[in-house]
Amino acid sequence: MDNNWGKAGSDLMTEAPATQDATAAPGVASPEPEDRLRADTYRVLGRLLAAPPDAETLDLFAEAPVSNEDSLLAVAWRMLAMSAERASPADVADEYQTLFIGLGRGELVPFGSWYLTGFLMEQPLARLRIDMQKLGFERQENVAEPEDHAGALCEIMALLAEEGGPGSLAAQAAFFEAHIGPWMPRFFRDLQEAPSARFYRAVGQLGEQFINTDQRYLEMVERSGDSSPDSIRPGIS
């Protein structure tokens, strides 16, 4: 897979709208703490699905503080830390190659169109491109993969989550419902069950639990009128 996913400072296969910046401009709302956590988790998943982690990244995961809570999401974070501590970069790179690339095709095909229709480059991708254009995202010319790659969609959700401002959560909920919810939970379950998955079994566990948690969070947001509910803390527990 082509690992050159975007402009400098970004791992995206699509380019972020020019208005999106890490520091909020005067008069523009900053994301809430829970949305920064959500953005960080989406970005972790996006980067692990875009390319295998190097030694430094594995060390970061292994040494990162994790919650002691007993929720499924907290357990998944701890499993990722344990898997990173035991993994070697070379083994994880081989695992990634077998899972997602292979000889002609990997054990998994991490594209929305494939999961929803059984074929690549189908109507789900066309609908995604329309929605991306509306949100101001542009495809990078140096990337060959279709935009409905699971890693790219996680990166887009990360950018949307950290955008802040009125209506941001509603836009996230709409994008999630259209392009993530219909297939990505099944993809992450398949990743856990893939024959060659070792380190990536923990990635699949984290992905499944986080996506399920975020779906509940966004549904509550929609019901509460675009205000962040406190009863679910996405990204951590």
C-alpha cells in the first residue's frame, strides 16, 4: 500500500480543508476535551491502518498510560499496549503485508465499497466523494488508493472531531452514519479473526469497541441537539 497519504504533517490520503488548523482561530470554537480524545483515537486507528508502526510508535503504545477501568474500550487499549510491548517492527510489517496487501490481495480488503457491495470503486465510493467535496476535502494526487480505505475514513473523522464549532458534531454524525457505521464494525471484527493477525488483532479489538462507543455517543448528540453528552466518554472508556 502507498504510505504517502497527504501533505506534510498529515497522514491523510485526502487534503484537509484550508480552514482546519490545530489551533482555533479567534471566534472559532475549540473542540471539547472528549472530542479531542475522539480525534486522537481516530487518528491512531487511521495511522495503524495506513501503514505498519515503526519501533518508536510501538514503544509509544507500550509505554502509554492506560485506564484501569473495566469497560470493553479500556480493556482494548490495554490489549493494544500489551501487544505493542511484545511486537517487533519487522514482524508487524510482515503481518501488515499479509493482512492488507498480500500477493494480489491480502486477507482483508479494507475498503467500504468492498464491504458494502463486494466490489471496489462502486456507488459507496461515489457517495463518499460527493460528501468529501461538500466538507472541503480534496484527494491527494500522489495517492493511488480509493478514498474509502478504512484508514482514510478514520483520518477524516479525526479532522472533523477536532474542528469544533457549531454544527460540527452533527456533521460528524452524518458522516459516520453514511460512511463508517454501515461497514467498519464488521471490518474490525474480521481483523480480529484474520489468520495472520497478531498485533493487529488488538487493533481490531480497539477499533470495534471504539466505533461502537462513538456510534452511541453521536446518537446521543443527535438526540440532545448537538451538545456533548457526559454519560459516554468516547476514546477512553
